[in-house]
Amino acid sequence: MDASASKATEQPPPKERIAYSIHEAADMLGVDYFSVYRLIQRGKLKACRALRGKFLISKTELFRLLNTE
């Protein structure tokens, strides 16, 4: 098998995420969905609304929360 054939069968590297849903953030933090939602409501975690009103939380915002708690 030549190099071009092996590259065709390799999977592309996973793309790095820059934002996560509330459910994904809760899984990453090891807490309940509603705990993350309350953090957003209280202003302790910044989130933006995406399409159809879905909240997105940036990866840097999650790291900021983890470093301050």
C-alpha cells in the first residue's frame, strides 16, 4: 500500500470545540444540567444564545470557572 492510499483510509483529526451546550458543560463539570443553568442565571457563568434559543458556553469560560472556584 502506498502513502496516498493509507492517507485516504485515515480518519481526519477531531476538530477542537470552542463552545458547549449546557448538557455537555454539565457532563464536563460533573454536575447536573440545572446547576449549570443556575450558574448562568446568577451571572457566574457567561453563555450566549445560539439558534433556537440554545445556550452555548465557551471553553475558555468553563476553564475560567474551574480556575476561580
